Amino acid sequence: MSSQGTTTARVAPDPPQPPEAAAKARRLSLLNVAFELRAFIALAVLIVVFGLLSDSFLTVTNVITMTKHVAINGVIALGMLLVILKGGIDLSVGSIVGLSGVVAGELLQGVALGGVIAYPPVWVVIVLCVAVGMGVGLLNGVLVTRFNVAPFIATLGMLYVARGAAMLISNGATYPNLGGNPALGNTGFDLLGSGRPLGLPTSIWIMIVLAAAAVLLLAKSPFGRWLYATGGNERAADLSGVPIRRVKTIVYVVSGACAAIAGLIIASELTSAAPQAGETYELNAIAAVVIGGAALSGGRGTVRGTLVGAFVIGFLADGLVILGVSTFWQILIKGAVIILAVMLDQGQQRFKRRGAAASAVAASARPT
Amino acid sequence: MSAAPRPARRLLVVLSLLATGSLLAACGGGGAEQKAATQPSATSGGTAGGLIAIITPSHDNPFFKAEADSAKAKAEALGYETSVASHDDDPNKQSELIDAAISRKAKAIILDNAGADASIGPVRKAVTGGIPVFLIDREINATGVATAQIVSNNAQGAQLVAQSFVEKMKNKGNYVELVGKESDTNASVRSKGFADVISQYPDLKQVAKESANWDQQEAFTKMETIIQKSRDIQGVIAGNDTMALGAVAALKAAGLLGKVTVVGFDGSPDAIAAVKAGQMHATALQPAALGAQSAVEQADQYIKTGKASKEEKQSIDCELVTAENADDYGVFARK
Amino acid sequence: MTGHVLRACDVTKVYGGTHALKGVDFGVAAGRVTALFGENGAGKSTLMKILAGIEHPTTGRVELDGRPVELVSSRDAADHGISIIHQELSLCPNLSVQDNLFLARELRGRLGAVDRRTQRAATTAVLRRLEEDVDPDGLVGDLRLGQQQVVEIARALLQDARVLIMDEPTSALTAPEVEVLFRVIRELTGSGVAVVYISHHLDEALDIADDVVVLRDGRLVATADAAEVDIRWIVERMVGRDQDALFPRREPVLGEDLLTVRDLMVADPANPDRLAIDDVSLTVRAGEIVGVYGLMGSGRTELLEALAGRIAPASGQVELAGQALDGSGIRERIGRGVVLVPEDRQRDGLVQTMSVGENLSLAGLRSFVRGLFVSADLERGAVERTIADITVKASGPKAAIGSLSGGNQQKVVIGKALLTGPRVLLLDEPSRGVDVGAKADIFELMAAQARQGLAVLFTTSDAEEALHIPDRLLVLARGAVAGEFRRGELTREELMSVSDGGAV
């Protein structure tokens, strides 16, 4: 064999793809679109199936009621999405739900200021409860960024701390009758859960507003870009001058605030606050984010997907209740849906890689 | 109530711990009528009689808290030192707590156990170690091990409340049943007690039966969904008061409150308040305080005389609480 | 050529969108040493991994004794008599020498228990053959790097391979150890074993080789009998062009001192007791390209990371145009005009989950913010301009970063740095793992930035680059500056000698 001459130094522009390779790439990209929309497809299937099986499923009032149920998990999941985009996890949200309700209950019972019992107006109560949620989130963030505690461990610890705090404040008891007293000027708390501005329950409006804010934050603000970058590759983000510590702290604060808002909605709906409210809600929120196509490793996920994920979980649960399916089956079906969603996600990633390799081979298939 | 430490101070302390304490700047004042009747004091009472260990499920349920509080108060009144602990329905933790009681040479153990089968071994271990065990609220599936098993009669209570429910419903109508955690024996015992009575009235039709895991928010959500299916509902019978109160909130949101008969079980202070307010029709009160006090008295007798004063299996009947007699009841006990 | 024991036939390998190998035919003959040459990123390691069953070809096949064979794993390859000594050590430091040698192929005695006695005897024998005095029961983690490499070689010998692949086996060996290794290789070929040998030390590889094969940009560009070629011939084929085209001549216009470093001391982040940078002082003027030549562990990466604010120096001053930068972090330094293009673009340079455009704008995002939000128009304009300026070959700003070739990915990392509007551009091994065309583009890009008045400081471990690109070259050895030279002052041999600390 003789030695070959040198090849051209510059790489030639990509030649047109051979037809069969192009067709393969097209097929793969169609499949990719189907995968991309899988959560929507799942939701559509749920709606059609339940709609066919029950007359009362697809009524306006039922859809509104179900959406109201979705809103609680949806609001928590929006906060969770930010944490997961960062590549973290927040297990403390369920406990923050309980803590927030308990703080609201305590404040609405009246706070003594220098011997006089003060009844803070409802807006003050709401602000303070959200501040408590943000405070817990800030602690999570500080543990993760300053003390290098793994997010799973830090928020697991806060799950217990916040729950214990809720128990301590309430002494284990439930606060009843949070409707307030007109004479004390602290009425209106129940409107958060039962009010219907413009015909829709307040909680749905809260979810819509928070989702819109999240979309703006993620798609338009520099913070959103920093967040995706930090979750995608923390080292690269750091070297690009992204303030990764601040980004990482803020997502826990936002997550805590969202959970606190959800806790307020629940306490308002029930006009009572129980310290054990919100147990295991963190898992529902994580499930919504994951069904919505976010990667637990960070950097990938959307508000739209997360909301669809929350709707899938909520409509599934309510639909099964309407059909009268046994509780045990409800639990099992929910688990199966989560696993299926994640499997499809893995499938999509594999297809993406295969698609990239296929088009690269097609591009290089030039005569030699 | 006035002697109790103010909840607002606890709130302050806890929130300061959470680094957000500066947001609130007050303590003292605020009445909280729903709070437990007795507050655990920081130090235990007399030490002459020795130690009595009180072990119950988690105090986040006011029922167990009332149980533990009254046992503690009774024991200290009788001159015993007490240790109060919660096993959180974890048999393993229960076993460790019993080990601790043995090593502290407790004179007796008052136990609301963590499982009818899983608790037999630990109870036997304590008895072998020379410590008599007095079971309250829940039985174990063995006799001759514990000195006493004092339980409230769930079946009787369920029938009692179901009977009142049926009368209020005038023997007819559509009703929803909310069942407790389906893995819990009490959930099925109560559900069966309801059915024993209601099945005799063919015009009473069960339109939905859902588990809400003893949980208020879950009961609220499920009830809202059930209402979506049909508003033609005249009654709700719930396996505990927490779920009944969740149903009340859902009925209120749907504008059905007052048109639907709601009954619960347990006799929690919140439920009694709802009964007084006319939101609930009735509940079956489990005399937790009574059972706990009785257990301590029997333990006292046993410690002093060395033999059991009553037969092992004892059951305490539940009491029906309706608007007529609601004022007579306090925290899981007749006033 | 006939008599190939193991052969890769028309093998192509694609990672993401990058071609590591393009239609390569490569065979090894029994009883001969085949030396494989090529620059970083030419595809040598990928080809060897395919022959050893660790990677699988995207297209093409592997033949053993003329018959197609599918090697599903390295274990499978080993069962076919193919062993590989990895470039990166693949030993378990927490296990003993003999446990490592017999890992996953433990000798079983009665009742299936590990027969340690026989294992120990075999271990002692093979280590004696390699003339290395190592305790078979000592922990691998306690051995020095060179000894670990000998253990790695011993493991491959124990497998009685018919084909033995050695990917940089001597990088940590002392000269006497290399001699022993060569003697062993000769013994092996004498008994009919086919050996593939890869080394950055061209003379050493040519010394032991019977056949010479050169890869460039994933293609096989030359094969020859070792006796008929010299190093110059090999280098020409490796680089693939005359050096003037790769290294453009330039006449720098020098301005003020932009970057001044005085008495910099930096602790080794991995081992804080040791200094990675030991008293380094340097200046870079506006319009100047300064190179830092250093081998692995010379401290070149730590030097640039300290200048970029990623690691805090133990002592010393860093000034930008006379203003102290001390105590400021990455973000602040980027704001003031000092930006780093990191060495490992996958790990430190790119966010794989983001598009080409989002990666480009990441570091300079602040300048596109209007009010609360990023202005899409400003961002798109800047990104499209940069893509055109630095000739990134991508389908557009929305293309996935993984669909780009290594060279284009590297251009994106550089473009990202340029979009911050820097005054000092730090580049850590900017040409590592990119093909020759992209390499020339990157050097041209650096020259263009210097023409616009930037101070450019880059590191390299490639001698040709070090000799031809920078206006001034600092040679770094063990964390200290071993010499400073103007372009053309130094020959390749002198450079090698200086970078080794002046002694061989």
C-alpha cells in the first residue's frame, strides 16, 4: 500500500443528503414531534376516555372544578420546575404548605402586641405566610449553596423541620373558622379559596398569573437563561460569569413562595388549617414536572409541559373518582402513568441522539 | 386555658428558628379555644410512685394528644413520674420506645399500639421484663399478654351515628360514604358498622364510596368531584371527623351546606363546633380521655396490689354528640 | 498487505454530530508493531476503542483473521485475544495489585473461591518480567503513576493476547522502564503477537515501529514501512499542510501593557499543600499574542483560571491596564474585560441543553438586557453577526450545540467570550481536539482579535503551535516560568529541553 496524498485542508460544505437518509431523518423528526407532544397527547386521551365513560366529566362546571384541584399542585409544580431546571429537587414543599396554612391560622386568631390583641388584615397575613415560605426556601438555598449540602438531603431535612415547626406552632391542632370576623376587620381570607372573580375560582387565576410570570421569567429574563445554563452545565455557566449561587438560591426561595401560596389556597378552601396539610405533595409536584418532560438532571423543561403534567395528574385522579374506580387502582394507575412518562422521555432522548447521528452520517456520505 | 403558654410565643420561637422570626414581633394574648385542654408541663410531677411510660401514635392527631395528655395528668395526679412519646405508627420505633421504658425500669406502660400483630412481640418483651402493659384505643391480636386492653367500641359507635344519620335522613335519599385509610382496621370496622344499620333501609342509596385517607383536603377534593357527578345528594357519612369537615367545606363551596346531612366519627373539638354551628348533624365521640384515665387507674392498682383489678378486654362505648348535647362535651370527653 | 490478524474495514464513528472516524481501513499484522500517528482529535483513540470492543462503529465492520466479528464489549474482545492498555489508567486504586490484574477474570479454585495463591504467583512472574519490584498485595492507589502504568501493562500481558493495543503506555514511565517495555514488546512480537503502539513521543514510536500509519481528522492519510520514513515525513502527514498556511505570519502592533501579573502563587486546587503556580510574573500588551507552553501538570490551566478569577491565588497581583483585579470573581472580571476560553469545552465551555445561539450569548447576556428582559432583537443580531464573523458552520442560531463538530463547538466557546467585549482574551489549549481546518480558523481569529487591540494569552502543549503562533512564548515547567522567548528564537529540541526543566 502506498501513502496517500494530503486531503483538502478545509472541510467542504455539506453535500445534499441522499434521499433515503433524508427520509429516515424526516421519519425520526416526526416521531420526535409526537414525543414532544406526548404530555398533551396523554391529556387528550384522558379527556376523551373519561368524556366517553361519564356524562358528567366534560361539563363546564366539572372542568372548572377539576382545574381548581389542579391549581394547587400546579402552583407548587411551577416552583418545583425552577428547582428541577437548576438540577436540584425540593422535598420540603409539602411541609411548607402545612406551615404556611398554620401561620395563616395563627395570625388570623390574633397576635398580641404589647397586651393588645391585634388582628392583622388578610393581606398582611398573606404576605407574611408567603414570606415564611420564602424564608424556608432561603434556608434550603443557603444549605445548598453555602454549605454544599446535596439538595435532596437539605430539602429532606427541611421537610421535617418545616413540618415540625407547623406542629409546634399549632400544638398539633387544627385552626377552624378562618373566615375572620367583620368586627375585627380581618375577613376575606376564605375568598382565596372560594371567591370567583370573573366566574373562575381565585386559585385558577393564581395559577394563570404565576404561570404567565414563570413563562416571562424563563423565556425573557436574563435570570431564565442563567437558570437553564446553570442546570445544563454549572461549570460552563460559572465560567461565563453567571452568578450561579444567586440563581441556585433564588429557585428555592421561589419554590418556597409557591408552596406557601398553595398552603394559603388550601387553608382558605377549607377555612381551616391543619398542620399535617400537604403531606406527600412534593411527590405530586415532582411527578407533574417530570411528566411535563423536564429532566431531573437539570437544564431541560418548560412551564407549558409542567402545567400539562399537573393537568394529567389532576384530571386522572378526578376522572377515576367520577368513574368510581377503587382507591387502590387509582394509586396504581397514577404510578404507571408517571413511569410511562419517564420511559417516553428516555425514548425521546435516544431518538434525538439517533436522529443527530443519522443526519451526520447522511451528510458525510459523499463519494470518495 | 389561661394558664397555657401562648401559641403566639411558640410561633415566634419557631419562626425565629427559621430565620424569619423578625417578621413577627409579638407574644402573649390571642385566645385559641380549640387548643388541647391540658398542656404538658415542662417538668414532670412527683417521683414517689416511679415511672409510667405513655406511648401513643403521633400527636398531630388531637385524639392521640388528648389521650396522652389525660393519661399523663392522671398519672402525675397519682404521684407518678411520666414519659410521653409517640411511635408515629412505626412498629420499629414502638419497639425501641418499649426497650427504653424497660431500661428505665418503668412501673407500667400505657400503650396505644402501632399494629395489632406487630405489637404483640414488643408487648410480650415488656411483660417478660416485668413491666405490665395497659393497652388503650387499639387491641392486639393476642390475649393474656397485656394486663388490660381498653378500647372504644368502634362498631357500636358506628351504629350509633348511622342510626342518628338514618333518622335525620327520614329513611331515604342519596348519600356518600367517605372511608378512612383502607389499610386501617378501624376504617373497615366503622364502614361495616354504618352498613349494618343503613342496609336495613332500602330507600337510602349509596351513590359514591371513596377513600379519603382520613385527610381533610383529600375529602374536600373528592367531595367536590362527587358533587360534579351529581348534586342529588342528601347525606354524607364519614369514617372520621376530619373527612366530614372536608366534605362540609366542599358542600359549602357548592352551596349545598344545610341541605345535606353530614355525620362523622371521633368527636373532635372541631367537629363538635361544626355540630353546634349546624354544619354537621352528629358525630360519635370516642372517650379517649376516659379510656386513658381508666388505664392509668388500673395501672396504679396493679402496681400497688400486684394483680389486675378488671378483666383484660374492656370496651368503652362511644357517645353520640348532636346539637342537643354538644355543649356537654370537651376534648374527647364529657365535661 | 495481507496477513492482518485484526482489521477495521471502512469504519465510521459519529459522536453526536461529530465525525471521529470517516471510512478508515486499518489492519495489524502478526509479529509486527504498528505505530499509529495523528494529532489530538485525529481519531486514534476512537479507532483503538473500536478494535478493543469498547466502542462500536457507526458504519463499517471489524474483521478478525479475515472473518467479520462483532465485539460487543471489551470482555468479548479479550475473549477473542484482543487486549488494550488505556491512555487513561483503568485501575481500581482501592484494590490490590493482584486483584486489579485479575479483575473480572479471577482464577477460581475449589468451591468457586478465588485462588489467591496462583494469582499471586502469576502476578509476581509477570511483574518480574517487566522488572518492576511491586508487592502483589499492595494497594494500587499507593503506587506512583509510572508503577501503576506498569501494572496496567502487566494486566494486558497476563491475558496472553494475540493483539495488544498500547495507547500512550509510556506517558508516566521513566527511561529505564521504557527500555524494559520495549524489550517485552520485542519478545511479544517474536512470539507472533500483533502490537499497536500510540505515543505522542514520535521518535520513540518510530523507534519501536515496523509499520507506520497516520490518521488526520478521522481519515487514514498514510501508511508506510517504518524503515522508509522519518519524523519529518510523519509530521507533514499529521498536519496535512505546509506550516506557513497553518500558522499565518503577522506583524503585531503593540500597545500599552494590558495584563500584568506579578509574583503569582496559586495552590493546586486538587492538593492544597502543593503550589500549582509558583511565583509567575508576566505582562501581555494590547495587540500581542503571548503563548504559554507547558505539559500536563505544568500549571498552565491553573494560571489561566487564576487570571480569570475562577480560583483565588495564594498571593501576588493581577492588574488590568494598571487597575488591580485582586479579589474579584469571574463575573466581575468578565465585566471588566478579562474572559477565559476553557480547555475542556464539553465540561467547562458549553451548555449541551442549550442552542448554539443561547450558548453564544450566555456570557454577554447583560449587554442585551433592556428593562427587565433580554431584547430578542439585540441578541439575535449579535449572535448572527458572531456566527458569521467566526465562521461557525451551523444550520442557524437554534441548532443544537451537539450537532456541531468539535472545531465549530470550540468556535462557539470563543465567540461566547468575544461577545462579552473583552480587552484580555485568555484561551486554554484552544486547538485541542479540533480538526486542522478549524485550528487555522481559530488561530486566525486570535490574530484578528490582537489586531483590534486585545491582549491574547493562550496555552498550548503542541510544540509547533508554541513555536509559530505567539509573539512571545513563556515556557512553564512545574508551575514556574522556565524561559521566555520571542518568535523564531527557539528550535523544537530546545523547547523540549526547556519544558523538561532543562534536563532530560
